[in-house]
Amino acid sequence: MTLKIVVPHLPESVSDATLIAWHKKVGDTVLKNDSLVDLETDKVTLEVVAPESGILREILKTDGAIVTSGDVLAMFEVQKIDIKTPKISEDSDDFDNPLTPSIRRLLREYDLNAAEIIGTGKDGRLTKADVLDVVNQRALQEAEVILPVVAPVVAEPLKELEPTTPAVNLRPEQRVPMTRLRAKVAERLLQAQQNAAMLTTFNEVNMQNVMDLRNQYKTRFEQKHSVKLGFMSFFVKASIEALKRFPIINASIDDNDIIYHGYYDIGIAVSTEKGLIVPVLRDADQLDFAGIEQSIVEFGEKTRSGRLSYDDLKGGTFTITNGGVFGSMLSTPILNPPQSAILGMHAIKERAVVENGQIVIRPIMYLALSYDHRLVDGRDAVQFLVTIKECLESPAHLLLNI
């Protein structure tokens, strides 16, 4: 039986995709769920797998081709394949640590042994990022910078040395095309600056009480919920409380209308090697601290393993971005259209502050709220940020819902 390998359905917001690379050649024997080809859109990379075991008979779209939903990529002949015991350990089925088709492909391609790679996924599972890290480290070790060997010049008496010409050009350049994701990020950032009256207000928050609370309960929290208690859950909860008090910041503009969203879908900006993506916590107001932390961990695992879906990225009414993980002290985050505001977190630093007339050292974080001034007045923006500050400096507000 012959099957058509087609481009999977793309959402309405995604018009086409670019075929990045085929992982199989014509005539190759393929097992069910083996990775056939990768497609890159402006949001995520899609992996097209074999629907059954068989032979790849014909490739109709080559690397670099622009394809749309339903386009035929290849012709595939279904056959029964005798599965022999693999000779290398990375292809063995370890039920305690299952490997995805994309990870198996990378292991075979770079001749790696899964047992020799430390997994960082849930329960120590191996992720695509773990394998790529090993590949990159190997490449760095093998790549040697060869500099010209210049013999020492000995000046002879009463003779003038002639000027020498550099043997090689030590100013290399490399031109590479933008990925679709990077190009889309650039387009949206430019759109945000051109189409919104963007303004930013700043404040600072004393993180002492949050840190004390976290240190006091983080062990019990992790034992009960099997996830670490981070700072992001506090910021998500504080943002939701502020959004409830100032619903205009949870709204968006649609032509001449204002849309007030009666739900709280919080985008969490995540930096990847290809660019910035923003997976969304749906109905975040209905999640407790453990639910928020577990969702963030799942997003991280999906991002590293390339399993992030369109549904994970759709919508969002408010965004939080954390430049502090990279050491940023202060920055101006750019809006994520059509949202009306974005909260920027930064690095926590010990600073001298005045409390009750005394100079004391406290862990301080600078906060930045960028907002669309067409929709949000400065007063609402400032009070919104003050609300977040109050919730974080007195986390009992979040826990007791007062």
C-alpha cells in the first residue's frame, strides 16, 4: 500500500512552512514513528514522522521548499519490517527512559550512546537539548583555530627590513539567512514599536519576604508536588491580582474597539537558540502555585525537546519576561501584540535601602512595565506595578487572597 506523506494542518495564523531537512533518503527502510522531515514555521518546528513502517519511495519536496497545509512531501510504501535487536544501546527501548524519534535520529547521526549522556528532563529523561549539547561540545573540541606560523625575523646589521604582508585575513565574516522564527520575532517587535504608543514605568521590589517564605517551605513543597518552588509562580499570582484590580491592562485593542478579557492567559517569555517564544499558561488564575510551577517546567521540557505545539503559543492576555536569569539589571520590554502590557523581571541584587530611618541591606529587584498608552493611562500603569510590588513584599496577600 502506498501512502502520501503530507504537510500537517497549519493554523490560520500560519500561512506556510519551510522544509528544513530530510532525515531519510529515497529507498531507506523506515520504522513507524521514525522522523522523516522537519518543517519550520514562524512559531515552531514541526517533525513529520512515518505513519507506518515501510520504504520511502519518492521525495517530492526538497530542502528549502516552501510548503502549505496538505502539500504532498513524499510517497511512502507500507511494508512489514522485521525489527532486529539494535547493535547500539541508544536505539534500545528503555521503558524507564523512552527516546523520541528525533532523539534516536540524532544519536544515530552523530554516533552517540544514550547511556553516556546525562538527561535533564523529568525523571532524568534524555531530551533533544541534552544530545545537542553533547554534539556542540564535541564540535568545539574538534574545531581548532589554525593561526599562521611566522618565523622570527632577525635583523642584519646595516640592512633595512622590507615591509611584510599579513599571511591570512584574520577578519572573517559569515552570512546566514534568518530563521523563520527570528524573522517573525523581528517583524512583531517592529510592529509593536510602530503600531503602539509604548511607554514604560519602573519600580523596585524588596524580595526578602518572598525569599524567606520560599526558603522556609521549598523542601516540603518539592516533596509534596515533585516540582521546585520558584519565583515565577509568585510573579504570576501577583500579576493576576493586579490584572483583576486593573482590567484595562488585561484588555486589547481591535480597530476602534476595546476587548476586555474575562480570563487570565499569562504568557511566559522563553529564550531559545532560535529566538524568543512565549508559551501561554491558560486560565492561570485557576492554578495554584504548584500548578504554575509544573506548567513552566513542562514548557521548558517541550521547548528543549522541540515538542512545543501551536496550542501552547496561541493567545495570551498578558506577558511576563525574566531578563534577570541572564543578569539583566534593568531593561525596557517590548509589547507582545495585541496585548496592552508586559512585565519585565530583572536580577535580584543586594542593595542599601532605608527602613524605619535605618540603612539596611535587602535583596532588591527592579521591575519594568511597558504598556500601550493608547489604551492604558499612566496612573493605571503605575498603580498596577505598585500592586505587584505590594503583593510580593507581603506575600500573605497572595496566599490568603486579601
